[in-house]
Amino acid sequence: MEAHVATPGGAPSIFEGAPGARAADRVFRSVLTALALGILALIVFFFVFLVVKANPALSRFGIFGFTFNNDWDVSRSTYGAWPLLVGTLITSGIALIIGVPVAIATALYINELCPRRLRGPLTVLVELLAAVPSVVYGLWGFLVLVPKLKGAQQSLADTFGFLPFVGGHVAGPSYFIAGLILAIMILPIVSAISREVMSTVPADHKEAALALGATRWEMIRTAVLPYSRSGVVGGAMLGLGRAIGETIAVTLVVGNAPQIGKSLFDQGYTLAAVIVNEFGEAATDRLHTGALIAAGLVLFVLTLLVNAAARALVSRAERRQRATGGAVPAGAAAAARVGA
Amino acid sequence: MTALPVISARRRRTDLFARGVFAALTLVAIVPLVLIIYYILDKGLGAISWHFLSTDPTGNFLGDPGGVKSAILGTLEIVLIATALAVPIGIGVALYLVEFGRGTVLGGVVRYFVDVLTGVPSIVFGLFIYTGLVVTHTLGSFAGWKGAVALALLMLPVVTRSAEVVLILVPDSLREAALALGAPRWRVVARVVLPSALTGLITGGLLAVARAAGETAPLIFTMGSTLPTNFDPFKQMNSLPVQIFNDVGQAQDRLVTRAWGAALTLVAMILILTLIARTLARRSRLT
Amino acid sequence: MTGDGFAASQTAAAAGEHGLSRSPQTRRPLVAQAPSASARPTKAARRVRLEGLDAYYGDNHALRGLDLEFEPNKVTAIIGPSGCGKSTMIRCINRMHEEIPGARAEGKVCLDQVDVYDPSVNVVAVRRAIGMVFQKPNPFPTMSIFDNVASGIRLSGASRADLRDRVERALRGAGLWDEVKDRLAEPGIGLSGGQQQRLCIARTMAVDPEVLLMDEPCSALDPIATLKVEELLADLKQRVTVVLVTHNMQQAARVADSTAFLLDGELVEVGATDEMFTQPKDSRTEDYVTGKFG
């Protein structure tokens, strides 16, 4: 089987002898190849179009100036995306800090600790979080979480006011709430990938630890966590990529204030949110539209970097395990399932 | 004297503590789902009625706000078109990857791009279509079919990835058996490979549909929004996510209630699709 | 402590001292009598006794009412065709059996007087006292040679001061020290298969177990590596009671003081190894050891 996989096209020589079939197969093969190439071309085409349409803003402020100027003011037609970029990073950072430990704990609990009967139901419940649409998270966050957590946020801000980036008056919508919603939204993907990677830990190693007289937790610490570390980190980064690009839910709860907040409980803005909010008013203003599309480009590049790193980590973790067999990496199946 | 060594209390406590923490955090992970479903049912169930499902939103500031008929029908139509685009293309690309692309440079590049697409935020797909098709006024300005294309782009990597996973599971021995009988490759694919992977392919398709059905951002930039029911994909169309998004920000209770009702409708549609997909997936794993 | 292992087993064999028997009265307590310095175990290990042991995988009844006793400081080999329950039995002794989903065991496994299946017994303590070496060498892939051996010691929170000594002692005990002493920091999976298996033995012995379970420890090794492990057994039994599952009858004949033959989850026969192979009492044993089936 190994040799067969290694042959490009994998066509055994057996049917080389049937000329009619060969012609039909050539067509079949060309069509599929054209399809694959067409996808590549389409993506490149769209990307080029984005760059062209973003050009009015990029040439006016420069790529560097656009990205790092801390000044986004529509009324003065000044577009520096730094406050948006920072807002995106803050909210995604909060999402990681809250969401990743919970996701990993969930993965460990489901894979290694929980009674077998609970496994299936718990998995489904956690992954159903991925089935709730972004706009519904936004609706819930805006109408329930923001008002209900206002008091809690204020008391947090007051209690921990001595810490940097904490304190001040809480309006309701904030980086924190956006981060919290994002944490919930990335939980299923991080958890699914972690579970998938952890389940590649060979039973051999887990049994080795148990047979040495390790408790469950010690077994997790000695055998499961070290082995799956890079895969879990990769899963967390996929979650980060998800959080960075998340739009509608964040738009509804982040407050949409185009400056860098002084505290985690201040209102802010993100790259994705600004595009949704200002897109309507910008329609007739080429510079403004260009700025929004440029913001989309920054977002695009940011997610590309994060995702490339994440994929590399996850696939490295899987290659180590599945050096043989040629199966599609487990993470891909998990990612497909939760729509990452 | 007992034959067994003593396990220190500290180790046993640490173990218990770790187990407790993991169990508690798992519970924490499930709380949001329960809360969201509770709120959607609590606030949305009241909104749902035959009137709600069978009338278009009126757009009136006063009086009857109307229902979500056009949004439901719009979502169904758009998702249907998107599926018709994304599923065949996605499976085609997966077939290329599995049947011809293994170990080739082009196969590697295509797979990498599919991975890249998976990570692209949905709003960027919206911008793709906006700059590529809306601004250029290709066949009109905002239109339903453009929203469908955006959703199809979003679904494509999900379909391809999940299709690749199941296609590669079709044993090579099965392919070789058919090829050894002298069957041409396309017929082997059509008669052997695709049928044996069918359940898996349907599952992947359904999951992609579930994902696309809830997307909002790409539609805002591509489809515009309109209140009356419209089946013509070359004009602007309404959709559930966009309807919800537009209603949330309104200060009127009646519109907010409509948003909850629409959310319940949307979540119910997606959950049903997801559960069907999962049941199919489980069945295909069992056989 | 090394080197005199073979002498010990020969002495024992010559004295007609067959480690395992179902009639305890014929057994002379080795330690009390201490016939000679070379035969004296360096540490009196413990006796393992199975009483009416049943094991299941779901509905599959894999072990049927097993009664068997393993003498302290002896090597007992378990032989039988594949699927006869050898591995299941050995995994029941340190309660690894129950780690397999749907698997359960009933009956008693006594370590001296303590039933390891007693509800008051901590399973972690059981495995601490009854070490296990697996079929496939399974060093922790993320750990160095040193850390692999130290991993068990660290779990029990032993003082860090003598960690190095204990690791060295364990590696010497596994006959591995001279081969790895200059590369203790390298990953354990960099070693050859045979070295990995001896590393696993060192890891298991480092926590000073009472009993050593070996589940076909040589089935993945080449003949030379196999021989090294077999040589080790003579030393190891000076400190522990060894239960060795093997599908290799020559191996059982070479290293075991006594041998038990299992068939279809039942004990067919048990006795001194040379008797089992030369004059078995049961015709099924005879068929098996003469290669008629299996």
C-alpha cells in the first residue's frame, strides 16, 4: 500500500492497455486538476482585487502608517488602524486566556477522566457550541451578558483597580465582554483539536505511567501532556485565528469606540467590527472604503500568519504519531467537524 | 504489616483536586450552551407564531413589525445555491487530492491553500465578493447569488477537508480490485470510491451547510437586505442572520423580540442539520 | 548482586526446588533456610496468589476461575497459545486489566495477605508494588534516558538527593549502565529496541517493586537482545517475584523455575519447568509443548 500511495496518481499499469478508457480518464483527470487550479486562481484573483481596492487608503497613508497610526477618525478622513488592531489583539488575547484552559481541561476530562457513558454526550455538548451562529452569540451577549455583567465588571474593575489596565468606569460593552464571548466561541475548536491530538497518545505510554504507580493526574502529566503539547498549542492558535476574525458577535458587544481603551473594561473596536459598522456609510467615499478594505487585508494577513503557525504545529504533532499509515491527520477531521 | 506501599496523602489530594478542577471546568464549558439555549427559548418561543413565520417584516416604525418569512426563505434559498456550488466543487477538489494529488507538488499546494481558506475569517470572504463582484457591478449590485458565492467559498474548505478525510479511508485495495478488472479510473471513482464514502460526504456537506447558514458578515457585504420575500437571486434578498443583526440594535422591544424569535428559528434549523450530520457520521463509523 | 543469578537458579533446580506448586507444603522457605550465600535473594520478595480469578471483556469471559500461586523470588512462566488469556491474567495482577474499556475482573489476587481487589486498597499502591514491563518497549518519548528511569521515583516524591544514585543503581541492575552512562540526557527512544526494553525494566525496578510482571517482553526483540533480557531475569529474581508471559517455549525452559500452561482462559497444568516440558501430566500440555498446536 505504501508504494501505491507514493506513486503520483497512483494509477497501476494494469489499465494502460485500454486506449478508450485512457482518453476518458485523461479528461477526468484534467477536469479535477482544472478544478483544483481554478480554486487557487480564484483566491489569488480575489486577493489581488482586495489589494487594488484598498490602494486609495494604502497609498495615502502607506502600509506602515495605515497599520500602526493610532488615529482612526472618519470625520477627518484619517485612517490609522492601530487602535483596531490593538482591540483585535486584546479581545483575542482575553479569549485565549479564558477559553484555552477551559478547553484543555474539557478535553482532558472527556478523554481521560469522565465515565465512559458521559463521553459521547459531553463531546456533543461542547461541540454544539460551534453550531450556535455568531449573530446569536452577539444577540445574547448584547441583550443578556452586557446588562447582567455590568455590575460584576464594575466590581472587578474596582477590586482589582490597582492592577494595570484594570479599573475606571464600566459602560457595559467592553473588551472584556467581547473576549468572554470569543472564549466561548473558540472553546469547541480548541477542545476538539486537543482531544484529537490527545487521543493520538499511544496507550503504551499511558499504561507505562499507570503501571509505574501513577495516579490519573500523574499519568496525564507524564504521558499525555508532554506528548500532545505542540498539538494543543496548535489548537489554541487555530482558536486565536478564529477569535481574530470573528466579526458580528464582537461588533455587538465591544462598544465600537475607535481608540485604545485604558482598561480591559473600556469600550474599544476591532478590525472586523469597524468594517461591518462603517461599511454602509463608506460606500460613496473611495478613501473610506479603501481604508475598510485595507483593514480587512490586515485582518487577513494576521489570520494567515496565525493559522500557518498553528497548522505547522498541529501537523508536526500528528506526523510524529502517524509517520506510517498515510491517513489524513486527525486534526483535520476535528477541524472539519467544528467548522474551523 | 501490609504488603503495599503507602501512597502519600499529598499525592492522593493532588489527584482528587486535579480531577475536580477538570470536571468543574468541563461544567463551566457547558454552562454557556445551556444559558444561550435557555434564553433563546425563553425570549424566542413567545415570538413564534404562524403570523411570525408567514409574514414578511413590514419595516413600519409603529404598529405590526411583521415576521421573518422573507428571512427564512432567503436563508434557505441562498444556502441551497451555496451548497449546489460548494459541494460538487469541494468534493471534486478532494477527489483530485486523493486520487491524483497524493505526493505531488500541485497536490501539496492545493491542500495548503484549502487549509489557508479554512482559517480565513468569514468577513474577508464577504470583502472578496464585495470588491470582486459588487463594486464591479457584475450582473447588478448587491444580489442574492453573490451572497451565495460568498457562503460557497466559506463552505468549500470544510467540504473539501471532510471529503478528503472520508475518501482517503476508502481502502486502496478496493480501488485496485476494480482497476485490476480493467475499469477506467473515472468509473472506479464513480462506482466504487464515491458510493463507499457517501455517508461521510453527506455528513461533511451538512456540517458545511450548518456553518454557512448562520453566517452574517459575508451576507451584509454581498446581498444587501430587503424586507419583502424575493426569490430572484439576482436581486437583494433577506436572510435570518442579517435580519437578527438589524433587529438587535433597535431600541424597540417588538423588534428585539423578533430578533429572539428569528434566533430561535435559525438555531433550531442549524441544530437539526448538525444532529442529522452527527447521526450519519456515527452510523458511517459503525459500519 | 549481579553475576550469581544463574548459579542461584541452578542450585535451586538441583535441589529440586520448584518455585511454583499448588501444594504449598512442599515448598521450603528460601530466606529462612539460606542454604548458601549465592542462592540467597538479596531481598525477600512477596508471594502472589490468584484465587478464583475471572476476567471479562464485556460479555467475553476471558479467564475462568483461575487458581495459581507465584513463589517469591522465582521466575514463573505463563505459556499457552495466543488468546488463551496469558496477557489478561498478568494484567489482572496489577489491575491494569481494568484500564481497558469494558473490562472487569472478579476473584482475588493476593500479594502475601493483601487482596489487591479489596475495595480499601488503592490501585496506585498496587501498581507501585507490582511493576510491569510490556510487550513493546515503551519509554516516554519526550523524556531523556535519565528522566525515564527517574519518572517513577519522582512520582513518589522521593528525596532528590539520592535520585542520581537510584537511577544509576536501576540502570546497573538492568545491565544498561555501561551502555548509556555517557548519554543519560539523550532521549530514551534513541536507544535500540533491546536497550529500550532494558530501560523500561530499569524504570520499573527503580521504584523497588515486590513483583515484576513481564508481558512477552522479548517478542519485539532480536535474539541477542532477548538473551540479554533473559540473563537479567536471573538477577532480577533475587529481588522480586517474576511473572513472565511468553509465547516462546524455549524461553520458558531457559529462564523459568516453574511454568503454567493456560488454555482458553483456564489453567491446564502448572509445575516445575523441566517437568512441564519433559513429563507433562495433561495430554493437552503435552500436545502444546511438543508443537502439535499453538
